[in-house]
Amino acid sequence: MAELHVELVAADRKVWSGAATLVVARTASGDTGIMPNHTPVLSVLESGPVTIRTTDGGTVIAAVHGGFISFADNKLSLLAEIAELADEIDVTRAERALEVAKADSDAHAERRAEVRLVAAGRRKAA
């Protein structure tokens, strides 16, 4: 089975690293799926969930906010300003942040909170 090596890195830490068969991320040109042997890619990451299908059949989901995605030679790098794995997300805190962002009419904060809730499985992706 063909695979690609994935590195998901935030500004402050390595979030996840491993082998995968598929990665889906939101880029400046829309949702982009990367599979082994994909053509090279360099793009801006938008706020959105990143889904990684691991070679053992598992799924890793992360909330990512800004950064870059680079793919070549079956190596995928997701260099994010902020990234959290789904199981690291404090859902109660994200829900409160969403309420505050809506009350303050802060579209960027609202998008970040929504992405965190989608990654945590508490909302449907928009």
C-alpha cells in the first residue's frame, strides 16, 4: 500500500507525525485531498479541520488555523500557526469562545471556535 509521511507542526510544537494514506485540509483554493504520489503542492492553509487517514486504518483530526501546506516526494508538511488534535480540544471552552465571538461580532474568533468544535465532532463542517 502506498503511503505518505505527514508532519503536522504548530508554531510551538510538533502536533502529529506518521504515515497516512490520505490527508484533507482547507487551503486558499478550497478543501484539498493529498494521497500518495500526488503532484507537488504548496499552498496557504486556511482555518479548518485537517483529517488524516492513517495507514493502520485510524483517523486523526485536528483544528488548524493558518499556515502553509507543502507536499513533494510523498512527504506532506502542514506548518500551522495554531493546531490542536481533536482530543485536546476543551469543548466547553470552545463553545464559550463561540458565544463571545458572536456577541462581539468577531468573525475570525467565531471561525476559530467553529473549527475547533467541528474537529471535536460537535458540529458539522461548513
